[in-house]
Amino acid sequence: MLNRRHVLFAATIAAASPTVLFASDHVLTATDAYAAMEQGNLILIDVRRPDEWMATGVADGAWLLNMQDERFGGYLMAVLDRNPDKDIAIICRTGSRTAQLMKVLAENGITRVQDVAEGMLGGPRGTGWIKTGLPVVDAQSAYDAMPKDLTAN
């Protein structure tokens, strides 16, 4: 079984690393992620910071898990554990943080997570959620829609 503290530590290192590591497998476009969410097959996790959520809004239906929070690894594992029948995808601003996180997850044998590599604002790997015209809600609405019993063990 994967040690939650190890994932947390590795995710923290990935968040602080200036190196951009692009994942080649498990990549979704923003449009495909939205379609899967609409069908009830995908949970999208926005790993950005709260100030970023407030500045741009959040993908409608996304769960907010700040990658810099010390409990991030535990929360991510809780989402995976409690949703074995759903795909999980992560999104950040431009795809850099999610690429780093995908590498850390793969190194720890976690392969159920997909990367919305173009991010919310777009970047080298795509147009982005917002520029594509996909629905966005304010951060408070996104937070209010999340399950309230999600805990990081």
C-alpha cells in the first residue's frame, strides 16, 4: 500500500521544483475532461492555489485541492480510495504542475489519474479550459459543491 506521507512529500517537492516534466500518457483535453464530467465518469481536481481559483474561477464541477497544502497527498488518496469506479483528472494553470505531479504519481504506482495538460489558462500543450469556452464558476461555488466528508488521513 502506498504511504500517504511519501506521496505528500513527493508532491510537495514536485510543486517546488522549477523543472517542467511533461507526462506523455494519461493526457486529456479540457473538452474531453468536461464531457466525461458531464457523463458522471470523471472527477476533476483543480490543484492550484486559492488565490488562483479566486482570480480565474474554477472549472464547473471541479474539486478544489490545493497542491501546496500539507494535507494534499492525503486528500488525493482519499479521492482515489472513495471513487474506484470513476476516472480522476487533475488540472492547474498551464499544465506544468500537473505534469510534475503526474510523474510523482507514476513513480509511486498511481496510474488512475489523468492530466488535463492544457490547464485552465492554456499553454504549450493546448488552448486551456477558459479560452476553449468551457463553463467556469467562482471558487466559493466550487467549494460549496464539494463533498463535505472528504478527509485526509
